[in-house]
Amino acid sequence: MNLELPIFVNSIQEMQFKNPELLWALSLLLIPLIIHLFQLRRFKKTRFTNVKLLKKVVSESRRSSTLKKWLLLFARLSLIAALVLAFAQPFLANESALTKKENVIYVDNSFSMQLKKDGASLLENAVQDLIKHLPADERFSLFTNDRTFKNVTLRDIQNDLLTLSTGQNQLDFQEISLKGNTLFSDDRTTDKNLIIISDFQQDMFGTTLDSIHIGQRNLVQLSASEYTNISIDTAYLDTENIGQPTLITQLSSDNIVENTPVSLYNGDNLIAKTSASFDEENTAKVYFTLPDNKSIKGKIQIADTGLLYDNYLYFIIDEREKIRVLSVGPEDHQYLGKIYRDDEFIFSTYRLDNLNYGDLTNQNLIILNGLRKIPTSLATSLRSFTDDGNSITIIPSSEIDLNSYNLLVSNYFSTSIGEHVVADRNITNIAFSHPLYRNVFEKSVSNFQYPKVSDYYTVNSSALAALSFENGMPFLLGNDGFFLFSAPLFDENSSFKNSPLIVPTFYNMARQSLQLPELYNILGQNFTIDVPVTLGKDQILKVKKDSYEYIPRQQSRTKKVSLFFEEGLDTDGIYFIEEDQNPIKYIALNFPRKESKLVYQELERIPAALKTTSISSLFETIEKNNTVSELWKWFVILALLFMIIEILIQKYL
């Protein structure tokens, strides 16, 4: 048992009394003292013939009588004192043992508590130990990552404890301290104990240690029998394989593992099985060749005895809705046609004089490509177009009508276009956190061949800048359906067309105009899905799985419905989106894999009153610190002992 006691706990116990008012009876000790010191009995004189011998006898008798009197005095004083102290009920206890207690218990029920010890999970062991050691009638508060029980007894919540299950939520250490402190009362006279029961994974702690501390904190770090876990980390389609689609699955392990079988299911049907071989870094990749042009409700599965939640990964491969992109203007459209390929997009181009405004509502993204002037009627239509949840991208020409441009762009992020600047500028700054480039770069790039422009327009806007010049002025800005370039993109003015940035930039502009389902989404992360349907006034879309039904926040537009997934879903699997009891689209949801790495925090630096590795040790120590040793029985025994001593003195001395 690894048990650390706080150095500030006072182990010295002082004698205290339940009935201290009875100690006044110790004044009764004066009665035998007075009797023994002021005896009024007179001695009778008797004469004998042999005076010399009798003087010696009288001397010895008086010494014996004096000793007997002092012994009787001591015995009687001790007898009375012991009886008085017994009735005053003395006891020994620490100062904290006499203070009213408030106990708040945190039980970690995150996925990492699925590891096993002695054939049961860490969470199951924790629940059983709590039921075994908590007093049945003692009131306390208990909370987990997703449930709270305030001011209850064990009888009140025993069934709830037995049905606790692990989940994706994980409070960090500071959140645990904050929530625990909210469950304490405002009574300053009570001892407040926060008991934290967890395996203390590294992810629970931020860059700084928790400084929130009210009352006494006690830590119980649970450990498993062995630490081996294989995780399905991710899966994605091989974009470089133009032929038959290939699914790449990536796995990792916390210990050295040679290989493990990996199965691929379509619904409940096993369609492929292979073996994953791990490298020196304990990672592995497996490749599944998928049937072409076939819808798959996929599940990848491994057999692993470590954590269970990461043994499955669900995904959907379905016929994707093609995104409609329209480019309007006199400039070259060939580079856009290479980006917006027929397998994902429906790309069309028009000159302004041939544009049918009625076709605008059928598009998802409209690109104004080098227009000198934006007609007022087009600006009005584009405003309605973006209000309906669609996107526009504006690329100016070298000579523009500022009034017509500002009439349109002023509707978005208070944007205004200023003077025309003729000067060479390099595009050097990439906002890697911008939604256009999120997950595009594996790491920040600082050395690449900068694209440049020969002339540009100054722009003032509150919109996010995605790309900027070396002087800090924006080259590309916007978000949420509005994007504006500050410079023309034709070859004589800009080298941006030849930059690797052009593909993810325009590709993601189109992808954001219609949020199609990914291969899978992660539970706990906010995401949006656009469903290309038109609903009636009182119609809504529902998300279902088996008997579970969920209604996400949704916004109905002219040609689509946007579903916003924020909170509410807490189970992985394949869900379908339903319109009037008819499934119209499927989505796959998976748990985040952040707890799959079995890395734990050392507790030495965390201030706590007690640190232990078992719940039983904690409660034994707390019980020992709160023990009250009653002494009145010993004083009754002493009183009887002194009574016997007095009788023996009277009889034999």
C-alpha cells in the first residue's frame, strides 16, 4: 500500500471531556483529606510495669498507624478522582475528529477506466469499494464526468452507482476541483474533504497544475493489472488511387505488438479481413480495397482486451451530392475547371451578358471572376443568394468600379475596397487556423516559394484574413460564405495560379458552401451537415439510430437544410437522417481517441492531504484520523482497583 500522510496532520491527541462540568466534583477530595488530617479521636493511656519495653512497642505502633493512614488517604482520593473522571467521560481525539465533516467524491468514468484489474474494470472496482466502505447513513455528494448526486446517502444512489458506465466526457483536474467546491456548503465550521478517484491520465492536466483548493483534497490513483491497448486511430480514403477506392486504416499500440487481425464490415456482413503488422513505433496501416460505386455502412473492428471503446471505427461511403460551382466573368476559367472536377462538382461558366439570374439559386458557390463592374441587380441577387446559406467569391479585375463593388462587399463584415496600389508584393503570411486551411497543413510552413502580385487594392474589413502580403495587408479574406481577393489573379499580375495554395483554397471554398458528410465525424466536436432537401413549413429532420431519436438544431433554406451537431449525441455508430420516416442520408460518428494513449500523471507535485492507490486504504486512514478513544471505562476500572486496595489495606495492614 502506497500511502502518504500529510506532514501538517497533528498526531498528538489531547484528553478532552464530554461532561467537563462534572469536574467540579473533584472538590470532594477535600473531605477525606480533612478527615485524615484532623482526626478528633483521643488516645486512652494504660500503664505497664516494663516501661522501657513498652516505649519501643508504642513507637513502632504509631509509625505503622501513620503509614496506614497515608495509604488509605491515597486510595480514597484516587477512588473519588477516578469516579469523578469516569462520569466526566474523558476521551482522546484529534481536533479534526470532533468537527462536522462534508465529503464530496469524484469518480472518474471516462473511457480509460475500462482497463481491468482482477477481472473487472477500474470503474467497477471503484464502485464496489465505495459501496463496501461508505457508511450507509452518512450523507455525502458524489459526481462523475456526466452525473451529479448532491447530499445523498449510499442507500439513495446505490443502484445508480452499480449502473455507471464509461463515456467520452473527461473533466480536467481544474474542472474537478471547481465542481467539487460548488458541492460544499457555505458553513465555515465544517471540515471539507474532496476525494478524487481516478487513474489520472495525463490529458486531465493542463500546462499548469491546479491551484484551486478549498478544504482537504484526497487522491486515489487506481491502476490496472497490465497496460496494453491497441487503438483504431483513423481511417481515410486513398486520394492518390484514381482506380478502385482504397480505405487506409491506421492503428497504434502502447506496447510492443507483432500483429493483430482487423475486420471490415458492411452493416453486419464481413466483407474483408487482414492482419496489421506494427513497426518500431508501434503503429500500423492496413489497406482495404472497396467495391466501386457501392454504398457502404462500414465498421472496422479489432479484438483487443485493453480499452474497448477504440476497438471500433464506423464510416460511411455513399453517393456524394455534387457541389454546384458557377464562375461569372471574362477571365480564364480553365484553372478552376481543373480544381472542380466532375467526380465531385458540377462546374459551369458564364459571361456576365449571358448570365441567367434564375440559375443562381441552383448553385452552391458563385465566383465573380474579374468583373469590372457589378450590376446592382446582380448585387441584390447575390445578397439573397448568401442569405440562403450559399457562398460567393470575388476576384477583382485590374480596373474596377469601386462604387458597384463596395455596394456588394459592404454587406459582409463591414468590408470596403480602397485605393489601387501598383507595387510588387509577396504573399508571405498564411493563417493556418483559418477555416479554409484547417487540417490542410500537418505543421506550420515558413519556407516556401511565395506567390506575388504586381498590383492590388487596399481592403478594410472585420473578416478573417486567410492570406496576407508581407506588409500585413490582406490578399484573401472572408469566412461564412464570403471570400474576397484583393488582387486580380490573371497571369500577368499574379503567380498565385501556379502556387500549391490555389488548390486547397478554391477546393475548400466550394466544400464549405455545401457541408457534406465526411467519411465519419467525431462525437463532442461541433460540425454541420447540409442536406439538399426542401422542407415544408412545419417539417423537421430527425437523426435516428435504432430506438434512439435526436433532433439537432437546424436551419431550413430554399434548396437545403443545415443541421448543426453540437451536443446531445453520446453513442458512436451509424445514424440516419430521416424525413417523414424515410431515411435520406447516413452519417457515421466515432468517439475521440484522446484516451487511447495510456500515459499517466505523477502525483508528487499535486498538493493533497492523502495520496493512495486504493479506496480501502483511504477510508481506513480517514477513519483512523477521525477515531475518538473513550477512556471512562478505564477510570471505572481504576476506581474499582483503588476500592480493592483500600479493603486490603484495612484488612492486612
